[in-house]
Amino acid sequence: MQSRLETIIDCMTQASSLDDLQEEILKLRNLFEVEHLVYHSVSNSGEQYAVLTYRPEWVSHYIASKYERIDPVVLGCYKRFHPVDWKRLDWKPKAARAFLGEAIENGVGRQGFSVPIRGPQGQFALFTVNHNCDDESWERHTGEFVRDMILAAHYINQKALELEGAVADAPVRPMSPRETDVLTLLALGYSRAQAADSLSISEHTLRAYLESARNKLGALNTTHAVARALTQGLLVL
């Protein structure tokens, strides 16, 4: 049985065109056991690309109504660098509540989790999973899948940029063998304490290696660092 991480990597490897990426999105939706999955990217010039599982009628209505101007997910994530559960966003404005009601009527689930992504030259993208369940079930679900969802978000973004020819061949700052070891163990699911014990170093020393690797990779956090190292072929699992 493949791990979720291996399945994510395999899904992205299979995509050789933007149309193929839509097929892989359907596989990832099933992998994460949610009703909907969305990846939406906007370049610094305003060009947009999306792969998603919402009803086409809702997507057309959303675009025609310019709902991105009031959508708390778009507005909230544009100001953030870290993943966020929809419950933490601002749904208090009347227009936002009306929008949510209309979205639910069109098949959008009440629960959501979004990962904002900043790409090259001002690109902004969102990776979102969406589902219909109670709060307690959703908390358990996201707790189980959150790490893999963040990794999937960055894999999809990297693949979309490659397929659009938007990835520059920028030089990669090489990581030290110890930095590579640390990220490899974290990618395999080790906790920081377990990784430090496996490498016979203190957690303080491990954090120093991790911070150095994050800086070299231009990563926002540990999971982002693992994702970038994986997509750049710096880790072998």
C-alpha cells in the first residue's frame, strides 16, 4: 500500500499537460476523502489557471458575479502565508454570509481548508479542500491529512508552473549532508525528537540545521521546506 506522500508524488509525475493535471486532481480528491479539491493560480500579469471539482455552473456564476471581491477565503488567504481553516476567516459581513449560503446551495461544503502559495514573480495560488461534515469530524480529518495536503499544494503548484513554462532554471543552493538528513527524516514522518535521536544530535542542533535548510530553500515553514526539497529532487525517500 503506497503512503499518501508516494501517491501524491506519483499523481504529479503522471501529469504531462494541464489537462492531465485535472485528472490528477480527481485522484487527490479521493485520496484526501473530501468532496471537492481546488487549485487556482494567478500570475503577476493577471493570467489565471484552475483545476477543480466544483460544479461548472457554480464556477461560471462565481466568475460572472466577481465573487472573488467578497470571498473570505480569497481575501483572507491573500493576507496570509500559512494554511488556514475556513472557520478562522471573517464571515461576519452580510455579503460574506450571503455568499456562503449561495455557495452551499450550489454544492460547496460547509468545511474548508486552504493553503496559500506564493510563487515566482508575484504568482499567488490557492489549494483548497472542501467537505460537508460536522466540526468535530472535520477537525479530526484535517489533523490526519494536514501535512500531506500542504505537501500536495506545493507539488501541484510546482507542476502547474512547469507545465506553463513559468519555472525559471534558478540555481539551487546546495544543502549540507546533515541538512538533507534532517529533511529526509521529517519527510518520512519522524517527529523532531525522533529525527534528532536517529541522527544522535540534540533537538537544538536539529533546529539549527532545519533553519539553515529553510533559508537555503526559501521556505516559509518546515513542511514547505520538505515540499520544496522534494520537488527539486534534493531528497531520496
